[in-house]
Amino acid sequence: MNHTRQALEALRATVQLLGRSVKLPEMPGSAQALVALAAGDAAPALPAGDVLEAVRGRLQQAARSPHRWDGAAPRDLRDAPWLMWADKAPLAALDGLLEAVLRLAERRAGARRTLIEGWLKGFAPDGPRIVEAGRAIRRLVAGNADERLQPWRLADSWCHLFDAIKGPKTLALQILQGNDPVAVLLARACLDDPLRAVSGYMRAVQHEVLQLAPDCLAGTAGPAAMARLTDFLAPDGQLRFSEPDAYGQLARSLLAPWINGRRLPDETVRAAVQSFLLIHLRDPRLHPERWAKAGDNVVAVMRQWLARASLNAFFEVIGEYAYDKQWRYREAFWSACLEAGGIDDAWLALGAAVHMSARSVRELNGGFARLRGNGDQSVLLLRVKNTVFSEWSHNGKLRAWPLDWKTAPKLYLREYSRSDVIGTCLPFPPNLQYGSNGNRDSSGLSHVGSDGSRWQGSVARMLADRAGIHLTHRDWMPK
């Protein structure tokens, strides 16, 4: 004991000496907040479901008693915030319950902690008494001398944390437009704890972030905004909220600049959005359930992007691994059809020997099939309204089928054989304007006379007749 006392006296003398002789550098406010946060308590564990249901029963019984909350057990009032804004049957509307919890929180630290955590966890902008409770928590935190509340005082002073209306909006602006890393901002707001990171409050913040995202993506700081969005929406590579409604809002927000007539973001932003959505929502052609709440116009944009990526990958394969003197004419023709809004879907089947490190193939994020038994050959399937076309790499013929023909290839399979994509097909019509003879049998159309628009004229006639897509040689000739 004497040794301990002597050590403490020596430490006290050292501190006093430092205070007189050394002026320490002033700590920035953000650093002070982080230090204070490190000293704060982690979020308390949520009680088990059966325990909370028993608490609910006793609180409801107390609400019906003549003495109301005077007879309620302090332990039940301490746990009440977990139920006051619960997803089902929230209790905050019970007359006098919030006031009873606040009276207990004024006296007991555990009740204060649970009140804050329960409000954050069950937060919803239209929740019962949610605005009133936030104001009461703000008064409680500001007027209490408990040092463990300091991180909350700093967070509320900085981003209006306990203001149910301003708080989520303020934090959303910081997340998208602030200078500090997103993780630092969330720590400063005391929202980096695992329980708080997926709380109702954080869900409200994400809603506000996604409301702001379209304009931020289309602005001059679009690439930086997308990087910050990624850090917030998918910390550690996983979406913060993973359910159909969240998927829908995510897709609508990130794709909005390409739908609502805003100034289009630059290509780096578009590529980043496409990559993010493919990673986290997957390919809508293969996983339509994850896009069910996005809306048809939103899904159509993503499908068009993927069709373009499939075309790019296919013609990269031809250009690098199966050089064909006709390939640039084929690329120009189908690119013109895409630009005219004619291609509704595209699906690529790659031969086993194709070099898989091609940039355009990587952009598909696995959204393609394998072509069995054909080495480095590949085939591209295109859907134009009610017609399916197949284009082969190398010198393969072009074929077309009505969607409902049994011989028509099915899109989105994971594997094809040659026989799957060379079945009996439509004849190609002639086009006298371009000297196109077409092909009157069911064996497909050779890419003959590219520089004179001969095969292109025949396909253009088919597109006009079957899909109402009108192209001319000015559209399809290589620039």
C-alpha cells in the first residue's frame, strides 16, 4: 500500500510540473471528440425477445392500473425504450410512459443509456413521439454532469443528432460533401457501434443520403461522391441494409441521373455505379428478385448498360482473338441499333480459350455464359423486341428467330453448346436499296459486302419490319 501511495504522489508531482513548465499543443476539436468517444460506453446489448415480451406485458398492465407508472418496476422502465419504438406495436404512445422513463433516466445512468440506444435503434421519422423524445434526450444529455454523456453532447452539438428532423439531413450532407472520411464522421456522430450502424436512425440517414445522391453524382465532384457513397452504403464490402425495399431505393437513386433528365455524370461515375450495383444487387437478368422494387424504367437503364457491355466484350473478343475483316462493320451496325434504343437485352457466351482478363469482360462481373466445345469462338445473343439474333465471332453467320420459336436460343443460360444457337431460323429479306439479296433459307446470313451495306441492308429491313427500328447506312457505317 505504501509503495502504491508513493507512486501516486510521484505521478501527481510530475503532472503538476508539466502543467507549469510545458505547454502541450492544442488538440483539434475533431480529435477531442474521438478521444471522448473512446471513453464512452458501447451500446448495451439488446435483451432477448422473450424477456422483452414479458416486459411489454408488464408495462401494458401498468398502463391500465390506477397508479399507472408509479407501480412499474424500475427495471421494466429501464428496458421500456427497446419497445417504445419497436417495429411492431410500439409503446411510446402509452400515456405517461415517456415521462416515466425520463424521470428514471435523470437518476440512473443505465436508464439514460438505454433511452438513447432505444431511440436510435427504433428511430423512424414518423414514429410515435419520436421528435418529442429526441428533444427530451437532448435536454437530458445537456443538463447532466455524467462524463460518459460527453460524446453524445459533442455529437448533438455538431450534427443535431437528437433533432429528429434536422439530424439525419445534416449527417447525410456531411457524408456526401464533407472533407473527413466517412468512417470518421460516423464515429464523431457516435454511430459506428455495430448496433447503431444498422439502427433505424442510420436507415433514416441512408434515406437522406440517397435523396441527395443523384445531384451529387451529376455534379463536378461526381467521382468523389460515388466513392463516399460506396464507403457509407457498403462498409467492409457489404450493404448496410439488405432487403428488397432498400435495394429498390438504392437502384432508383444511383440510376436517377440517367432517367430524370439531369446533367449526365461522367463515364467514370457511370462505370462505378454499374460496378457497385452488379456487386451488391447482382445482374438484374439473373437475379430479378433483387431488382423487384426498383421500377421497370430503372431496370431498363441497367439492362441497356449491360447490353452495351456485352457488345463491347464481344467485339473486343473478335478484335483481339478472332480477327475478322468484317468485325468493325458488325460492331458499327449493332452499336447503331443500340443507340437507336433497339436492343432490349444482350447475352454473351464465351469459348473456353477466350482471354478472360479483357477489361470489357470484367465489367460484366460474371454476367455471361460459357460456350462448350468451341475453343476461342464466342456468340452474342441480342433481343430486339420479339426477335432474337445471334452473332458469332470469327466468320459465323448471323441468325434470327422469333422469341416463341422452339429453335430460338434462350437468353441467360449459364452454358450453351453449338447446337443451342444454330437451329432453324428466319429467312433474311432482300433490300433493293442496298442491293441486298438476303437469304431465303433457314441457314443464316453471311456477312458479305460489308463495305457496300449488303448484309446490313437485309438486317435493317428485318429490323424495320419486325421491330419498327429504322436504320440507314449513315447510322451503321464505321466512323
